[in-house]
Amino acid sequence: MIALHLSCSAFSTTNLALSASCAATCLASIAAVNSLPKVRLVMDTSYRAMLKSAALYVSILRISLLTAYTTRFYINAVTCKRKISST
């Protein structure tokens, strides 16, 4: 009778462990499904931030190039004017 009780108890413990494992797996999959939109949102936000950063870099580069070109054009114009004035 004791052996039967211990056997039944072990069987019950095994079922309880399997049930807990199943519940844990179920909760983990629900958590993964619920967190996926948040992960996508973070990825989209990061992607948009990188695009904005790249656009800002291009704008700064264009402004720098235009400033350098304008400065060079101005220097050439002043130099040319001085040459014309000195002759």
C-alpha cells in the first residue's frame, strides 16, 4: 500500500512538473508575442534615427562644401580685383 502511495505521489509530482513546464512555456511564448511589437517599434525608431543622422551629416557636408566654394570664389574675386586695380 505504501509503495502504491509513493508511486502515485511520484506520478503526481511528475504530472505537476510537466504542467509547470507547459505553463512556463506557454507564458514565455505569450511574452514573446506581446514583446514583438515593442521590439519592432524600437527597431523602427532606431532606423529612423539613423536616417535622420545620415541626412544631418549630408546637410552639414553640403553646407561645408558650399561655404568652402563660396570662400574660394570670394578670394579669387578679391585677388582678381586687386590685380586689376594694381595695373
